[in-house]
Amino acid sequence: MRKTIHFFTVAKKFNLTGKKSIRDWLEFVIQDLGKVPGEINIIYTSDEKLRIISLKYLRSGNFTDTISFNLSEEEKVVSGDVYISIDRIRDNAKKYKVNFNIELKRVLVHSVLHLIGFSDDTEKQRKEMKTMENKYLKAQFKF
């Protein structure tokens, strides 16, 4: 039951390159954590559009870099919709003095970890997520 990861861009002035390697890498992350890749839609959007989604579904007007909606019907299968703000990625890359592509990949893996079931509500959970992000950011150079 192999599905795939789809990429959609509604953000202005953004063109994703390296889709195959990103797809292969994210599928590796999912499988490495004992899950099966299902149907995942990654939508690149703007701050304002993501803020509207946040208000509607999370009742929060805060700007964020990503929102993940787990749509899995089976525990082992990872499926969902991921919305990523390209505006936040650009701002955070400058803020943290990292390359845009590295920040984008950090947010991608963070989003997939949420789909898998990881949370970052507590300090302990945030540390675990950061450790996982760093582990898989290092692994992405194989793809």
C-alpha cells in the first residue's frame, strides 16, 4: 500500500526543487520510525493563509511555520496534510542564521514527526522533537 508525498505551492516567489530527494528522505524518516508512508500533501503557502487556517482550526491567531493535520485511518500508516509558511521559513532562516533550504527541511521533518504522532507541547517533548529533527537532518544528505 504505497502512496506518495505530493507537493503543492500557493506561495508567491517559491519554487521547490529536489522533490524526489525530499520525498525519498521523508519516506525514509517514516519507515525508520516503523510506519508506512501513506498519502501526504505538503502545501507551501504564505503567513497570512496559514494564519487563517490556524484561526479556523486551532483557534490561534499566532503566526507559525507549519500546521499538520493527521488524516491517517490506520495507526501504522502516515497520511495527512501539511501546510508550511514560506514567509516564516525565510524569516526564521535569517533569524537563526541558517540556510533557507536547511530551515525548510527542518520544518518538513518536524511536520512529518507531528503526523507520526510526536508532540511538542512540553519542554521534554520539544527536546525530543529537536533531537529527532537533528538526527534526520543529518540523514537527509544520503538522498
